[in-house]
Amino acid sequence: MGRRGNPYDNAKVESFMKTPKVEAGYPMAFEIFDKAVEHLPHVVREVYDKFRLHSALGCLSPQQFEDRYIRQTDKSAA
């Protein structure tokens, strides 16, 4: 299971799913699974995609990275 390139290795998915559980699932303490499923797209769009820091982006959130990119392209276009 731990070999590189093994299609059954789900470390990336486990790492991703940890974030919504810790940052949204546990604090909200959903009593019904369906409510948690309804809330998951919000968590991914609003918390994970906008505010979570990503090492691949230089420890910036995707929102900060996009804002910086837009400012750089605006400066080079002017």
C-alpha cells in the first residue's frame, strides 16, 4: 500500500479529507450525515479553496495567489 505509484494508495485523499473534518465537521457536530454532505461543498469552496495555505503556492492561499497574479499581470500590461 505504501509504494510510490500504487493506485490504491490514498494518502492524498486522506490528507485532503482531514481538513474539512477538522475545520468544519468537528466544530459543527452534525447530527445527520445528510447535513454534513450538504455543507461539504461550502467548506471546499469557501474554506479550503480560498483561505487554506498551500505550500505549492509559496504558503499563500489560492485567493492570495490569484490576487498577486492579477496584480502582476496588470502591472506588466500597463
